[in-house]
Amino acid sequence: MDLHHALKTLHASDEYKGRPQQCFLAHAFVMHLGDAQEWQLGYFCEEEDRMLSFAIGETIDMLPPAEVLKSDVGIKELDPKLVKVSPADALATAEKTRKQHYPASLPMRTFYIIQHLENATVYNITFITRDFATVNIRVDATSGTVIKHSSAQLIAFDKQRQGAESQDGAKAKTDDVDDDAGDASEDEVADEPE
């Protein structure tokens, strides 16, 4: 399935016809589950500041509206006409980039979001790897070129604290995949009362 097929399927459904009219297409989220794909199309409702998503599979389900993470850049409308690269081609480009720049990071899961970011319509592709990291690769959805790539650890174990906190297990530091969100630091974590 591609974005155009997913939209055609959704637009023919009763669930879509019952949506609030002031919402606009903001993203397509696709999770790869083996050979299967799970599609969700997200519509941003500005008046309510909520995201309304539709899960598209054998049936179409309207999911409950969800809060939106705040950002300085805001949520941009996704123009399907700008998505000219197929998902298969975007994933092949991302995989080639992953192998070239992050060959030791072997993927366990793959998902992507088609969205408008940083003045481009992109496939924002994320590989969750076996070494508890993410490899994020943005592929331009119109031209198929790689715009940006990065890697971040999901879990980093602090060996100095590990012995002192063995009763509670090792503390983990998480990093957001989103480059605009910034990294969490230990200074941002409040000390628990003793």
C-alpha cells in the first residue's frame, strides 16, 4: 500500500465521512510488522488542538482524538501530491544509507512517518536496532534523496551508578529521535527524597 491508496480507501469509508471538517491531513504513520504494514492517517484539528487518526487495515477504525506534542514550528499540512517516491523506494534508500553509515546497527523494527518537516515533505524513517538505538533517516518524498540521517541510543547504562543502584536496576538515559526536541540531561531529572 502507498499513501495514495491508503487515502483512497479512507475517503471511501463512512468513518472518514463522519470526521470534523476543519481537520487537515498532517501525517501517515506506517509500522512494519514482518511482511505486513499497519497504516494510520493523522488529521490535525486546529480548533481542538488534537490529532484524529484512522487505522487502515481490513477495517477502518477512527481512533480517539489525541493530544499533540507542542513544537515551535507547528504542524504543517501534508500535501499528497508531493509524495512521488514509493514507500519501497524510500525504504531501500534508507536501508542503503543505514548500511553505509551505521552498518553495526541491525534493525529489529522499522516504522516511518510521511510528513512535512523543515520545508520538505519527507519519509521520516526510523530503525529500532538490536543494540537499543535508533537510526533515523529522512528521505525527500518528492526526489528520493536523503536529507538527513542520525543515530541515538535509546538506553545507555551508567556503569558507575549501576553498582550503587543494583537494588533498583541500572538507570537509563533516553534520547528523543526528534532532532528538534533536544536531549535529556541528568540536570533535568529531579532528585527523589531519601
